Amino acid sequence: MKKLRLILGDQLNIKHSWFNRSEEGCIYVMMEIKDETSYVLHHIQKILAIFSAMRSFSEQLKENNFNVIYIKIDDKDNEHSFKKNIQKIINKFDINIFEYQQPDEYRLDSVFKKFKSLGIEVNSVSSEHFLTSRDSVKEFFKEKKQWRMEEFYRHMRKKYSILVGDEKPVGGKWNYDAENRKKWNGEPKTTIDFRPSHNHEGLLKAIDAEGIKYFGENQATNFRWPINRDESLTLLEQFIDKDLCNFGNFQDAMHDENWRLFHSFLSFSLNTKMLSPLEVINKAEEALYKNKLSLASVEGFIRQILGWREYIRGVYWTQMPGYENNNFFNHNKNIPDWYWTGQTKMRCLSKSISQSLENSYAHHIQRLMIIGNFSLLAGIDPKQIHHWYLGIYIDAFEWVELPNTLGMSQYADGGLLATKPYVSSAAYINKMGNYCSKCSYNYKEKIGDNACPFNSLYWNFFDRHQDKLSKNPRLGIVNSQLKKMDQNQKKEINKKANEHLDNIAFL
């Protein structure tokens, strides 16, 4: 019996049971497909990272005596279709069985279910990566009225005995988020950039020759993202040894002279499965005791992986298909052109977007409370925002990006994921960073020629959506302030907000 197995670009898990031993008559196939670069417009670094990591993984398999067919983006025989390429291999090698690991995106899951028409036995297996099944979150909350990540996170802590003793949290608290919101002003000093460096000029030329469209800075001659497990492990070890000690305190901080701060940059390695979530979690927990680190810092890091990452995946699979069409506020404005250039006078947005264009990366507060915050306040179409996020960030795969964007950031699902819209005025942005200090706008002013747009847009957002938000229990203070606001002041604020919205291209 001859067997063909497909490996996707986010299934680079050398620890998968497929690779425990080489099977006679088993062929592995990996392929670079144009459609996988164009279902949304992608940042060039994301395309380079996935293709180069795939090629590295293919070479590793060949070195371990696995039979691998690798179809490159510019191969003349590349049909640029999973099914057509697979069918050709089946016919050429007289394959009897086709197998694939379950994809993490609904889009591909739907495509692969049609592989039954290949005319041979077709099997799907687990990717053996996540700590939960697709349905685990749904099953956990089946008898509960509300879904809350914190409850699921505590369940996961107990299940995997992470920072737990006698089913009680180490340190006496489950969550130390309130202690992880410090502003960074240059101290403590940050470490050197310990990410690897690659030259992908050849790959970039092949991508360009095929006419693939993309955006963002390519950095092909000094590409700073890991493309294999060894580099990912080194990145993990460096983060644990050097930066985890300060991660918690400054994970929400923003600074115009240091975009890296103390973040791990492990999300791409995790989301392509070069690293497993449990090994990352275990390394962090070990460091808590070995290196005598802050419990708040370690817990905050672990919560993102053990809690939020697993939870968000469960929400995705429960809500698909159709989740991407949610639009609770009926927002329909187009994304301003400066989302593609970073050329706006709002310094926080200029810095966050420019950084994203340069590095294909921004940390969670930049994504949520700068770019996402403005997008929601301005009433931009959430599906457009979803596509922008999915394309620009190197770690963005739909299972993790879509709920984070439509649910957490844009509140487009009406509160399924977030208990309230995550919006703020300029005061929060100034509190968490130094972007406001050199901005053309004054973060203290609501109206006036130099008033920060976030301020009037913030109050205007709640005013125009009173019908949907006035009864939200988490917005009691905001709604009370809005109700008590002087009517003339409210009128002036709304007038200023509408001026901003009418001139959004020039902000």
C-alpha cells in the first residue's frame, strides 16, 4: 500500500507521530500555492516566513530519510491547487491512501473535506499540537449562560497542573493581570535583539517572478524571524533567560524608541507548530522557581498561551462558518489609505502601523488599544479590519486572528467574546506609553483644532450607540457620565467627532 501525506505551512511539527519513524511506501508532500498568498493581501514577511520555514522543514525531513515531494512557488508543474497537485502525485505513484492533518482554518477544512472525491481512501488526523480539541471549549460551557475565558483558564491550570498545588493557585491568586500594566521609561534596559537573521533574496525573486501581490517592508536581506525548530528553541531559551523577568510588568507598555521591549516573539513559532504550547508553558513555569522570577510575570505569560490561545481557538470553531460576517454596530466605513502607509498625524497610530509594516508585528496593546480602538471608534467595517489584521501580522492565522479582531477588538459579535467594547480616549494611550508626547494633537483636549481625535470619537461612539450599550453593566460609569454631560458640550464633542470622521483620510 502506498501512502501520501500532506503537510501545510502551519504544520511544521517535527514531534508529530507521523515522524516517529520512516514508513516504506509513504510520501510526504508540501506545496507553495498562490491562492494561499492571495485570499487576503499579505505582508511580504509573512509569505517569506512561511515558505522559508516550509523549505527548512522539508530539508529536515529529507535528512531524516523521509521521502518528500516539495513543490515550489515557481515550479513549472505546480498547478497551484492542493487537489490538482495531489491528484497528479496519486496518479504518478499509484497512491492508495491519502492522509492530512486537520487544518486549523475553516476555509481549508472545507476544501479538504472534498478530498473524498480523489477516488482513494482519505483519512484526517490530529495535528497533535493544541491542548484541547476543537469542541473542548463548547463542551466546557455547554451548561453555562456565559462564556468567560478566566473560568476556562482556571480549568486548564488544574487539568495540566500549571502553577497549581492541591488544586489551588500558586501564590493564592489565579490572575495577576492588574500588576502587569506598567509604563516603560527606559529602565530596566532591554536586551539585544536575539532573533536569528536570514537572507531570503532568492525566495523573494521567485515570489516576484510569479506576480504575487503583497505589501510591507520585505527585509529579505536581514530577515529576523525563526524558520525552524532549533531557531525557535533558541528564541524561547533567550526569552526565558533574559526577558521573561520583565515581560509581565511591561507587556502593555508602548514606547516610540523601543518596539521590542520584553516580548517573546514566539507566536509565529507556536502558530506554525515549530514549538508546542506545553513546552513553552513548562519552560516558563520552571524558570519561576529556578530563576526566582516574578509570579505575576510568569502567570501573565502562561495565561496568554494556556488560557487565551486555547480559548480563542474554541470560540473560532464553535462560531464558524459565518463568524466573519458579524457586524453588531453595522459599521461600514472603509479603511483609510494610511492604514497601508502609516502616514497619519496621530502619532500612536503612525508608530503602531509603521512598525507593523516594517516588522509584520505589533504587540497586543498596539493591536487592540491603538489600531483596533481607533477602528471601532471610527466605525470602520469590521470585515475589512479582519482582512487587514490577517494579512499584516506574521502570526495571524484565521483561527486566532478572527475572534481576536471581530470579537475582542471590534465587538462585532455583540459581546460573545468581550464583555464590553475595548475603546478608550487618549488618556489611556498616554498612560501606557510616550506616543502622545510628540504628537501633533493634544491628548488632553476634546475639542479645538489640536484636540486628539480619540477623545471626541470616544464620547461620540457611546452617544451614537446608546441603544445597544446603555444597559451594559460594565459601562455604567461611562453611560452615567454621558447622561450627566452638559448638552452644549456633548453637541460640540459630536460636532468635532463628525469633523474627524468626514476628514478621516487627512487625520
